[in-house]
Amino acid sequence: MAETGSPDIPAKPDHDTSPRSRRRILQATAGLMAGSTLPLLGSQPARSEEPYRVSRNRIRQSVMGWCFKPMPALELARHCKSMGLKAIEGISPKLYPMVRKLGLDISLVSSHGFKTGFCNRDQHAACMKILRERIELAAEFGYKNVITFTGMLPKGVGPELATKNCVAGWKNIVGFAEKKGVNLCLEHLNTRDATHPMKGHPGYFGDDVDHCVDMIKQIGSPRMKLLFDVYHVQIMNGDVIRRIRLYKKYIGHYHTAGVPGRGELDETQEIQYPAVMKAIVASGFQGYVAQEFIPTWKDKIAALRQAVKLCDV
């Protein structure tokens, strides 16, 4: 038998369990928790309200306007300016003069939407009309990039013919872009996510980034570029950093978003954005990286601030 005390005197407990002692323990624990900076199990990611302004400037950051609706574009632009971002995109051309007054660039000029594009011969005339208008607009303001898309693959058109259609269509317009000193940026999109109209695009022809680069090579113009959307590339092809290194000659613009879900660039998603940003810097890229995630946080500007800080490598 263990020697826990004499038969007449009960052994003293290891811990005082009196009501007074329990109150002291609860008070001390509450004090520790109140002062602790460690997250509780199952808590949300830290969402700092502290202001942040870009300081390193090795990544020229921009933001996509549609992601933050219904926030007015000029309100978003003012937030971008306060954070040290250089540009905004995805807003109405009517706002370009006002954005310029704020000292911000337009990092990407919009054109025909992703549902229409050059893989469909019937859509060539419409796409070229708006591309010509937007190339002229970009040149007028001194902006460098205009977006373009393959569009949705038409019924009865195989991938070989769709490729020929794309290459022929862009060859007919890229000379005008060269003359104006403007890049056409072909965006690669994923076709896997069907949960939301802007998280994935089933039916889109240009869903293989390697194939998109192959078409760009066939066009053979220094003004035909790839819009490397990290979110879409991760979903469809993966191996993001290797592809940044491999295709650095052809990349004219970048987009970001968390995978899965196209949310914030936080610890709930699988892409390590600081490493991706460092690879972009190492590649010698001098263009824009636009934040194109869909905020899920109640404070959308706090979400943007967190992404901006993360990418300021």
C-alpha cells in the first residue's frame, strides 16, 4: 500500500479543491485567455484591422473591381491608393479619368467576355470590333494590357479546328495591338468548378494553360501574352511555380485567388502565395499582379489588406 498518510489523518489532496481555490483558478484562466494572442481551436483566421501600406514594391499589385461589388469602384480605388496599390481593373471605362486623378493605373482593360471568343468563327467580327476599340482606349490612356478569351467551345467544333480559329482570329488583330504598343492577354480559365458562375467556367475552350501558351507561340507576336491566373492554373494544371519559370517569356499579367473556393489568400487554402510571389519576382516580371479573390470576410477591405500584405514579399 502506498504511504498516503496515517490512519488518523487523511492524506492532503494534490490540489486544493475548495470553492475559494476554484474561483481563483477560474479568474486566473480568464485573465490568461484575455491576454493571449494564440487562436482558439476552431477560431477564424486573424483579421487585423491595422492599416497596411505596401513597402517592398517588388510586386506591382492591383485589384479586380467586380470581386468587391456592391462597393462602388471609386471607393475601392481610394482604399487601394491608401494601401499603396498601383492599379485597379475590371471597372467601367467611364471611371478611368477619375481613377487617374487618384494616381492609379488601369492594369487590365476589359473587352469581350469569356463566353464569346475566337474559337467560334461566328464571333470573330464582334470580338475584333470590341478589341479594336479597347486597344485604342488603352493606347489613349497609356495602359498596356487588354484582355481576350477563347470563348466557349461551339457544338460540333473539335479542339483542332477551335485552335485554328483562335490563332487565325488573334493574328488578324494582334498587328493593330503591335502598332498601338498594347498587349493582348489571353486568360486561361478552369472548367472543373461548376458551383458558381465566377469560380469555374465549364465549356470554356482555353482551360489548359500549356495549350494556351502553345497558341500564343503560334501567333508569334511579342504583343500576344498569357494572363496567368494562379487560381485557375492550380485547379487545371498545378505545378504553378514551375510553370511561372517555364512561361515567364509569355506572361503579361497575373491574377490571384485562394484554392479551393476562390476566397481569401489565407491559411484555409492550399496555395502558398508568398512562395508564388517570390517566384514571380525571380522571373523578372515587371507587370501587374491583381487580387481577384471573392471576399468571404464581413470586412472586405480587411480581406484585401491581408492579401496585399501577404503578397508584398
